[in-house]
Amino acid sequence: MKRFWLHLPDKNDSLEITTTNNKLSLFESSNEKVYTIDIGKYSLEKLIDNLVSKGLNAKMGEIKSPKNTKLIVLFSEGSFTNVSGNFVTFIGGIESIDTGDRQEGNIIHT
């Protein structure tokens, strides 16, 4: 399993998804799987629900130090090695990629 921890903008109570920031790509070797997020304004929870409805395994994550920082965590059972797209740029990029070795307590299950 691989987990992609994605930053969130500082102001994340309402995220506006437009045609300029609605593409998310997962890469596996030379293959790319592209997801298109529906355009609209989202709370963080609704955005994660939208990602799940597209077939992604997404949850909210949190890092406890130095301050409580919320992130979107994408879980991949496949051999995807990277995530990119204008959505990733919009939300602030990748915080880290791990193979499940980060404490499960850092994942918020909603």
C-alpha cells in the first residue's frame, strides 16, 4: 500500500474547484490514471466524499506536530508511484509519500 499525503490551503473551510484546478493524476510507470473533480465549492469533508465517489480511497489525515495540520490522504493498493495535476498544485502539493509506515493514528476516519 502507498499513501499520498496532500497539503491543504491555509484557508480550507471552503475550497472552490474550477476547470483550472480539477484534474488529479496517479502515475504507475508510464501509465497515467486521470480523475476529474466536479466543479463547485466544497467543505473539506465534501471534497473527500467527491474524491471517493470518483473511485479514490481518500481520507482526512492529520500531523500532530509542530501543529495540528490537516491533509488529504490518498491510499493506493496498486503500484502508483506519484500523484500530480492542477488539483495537487492548487491545494499546496505533496507533503509526503509513504508505504503505510506512518502511525495509523494520524488518519482520521470519518
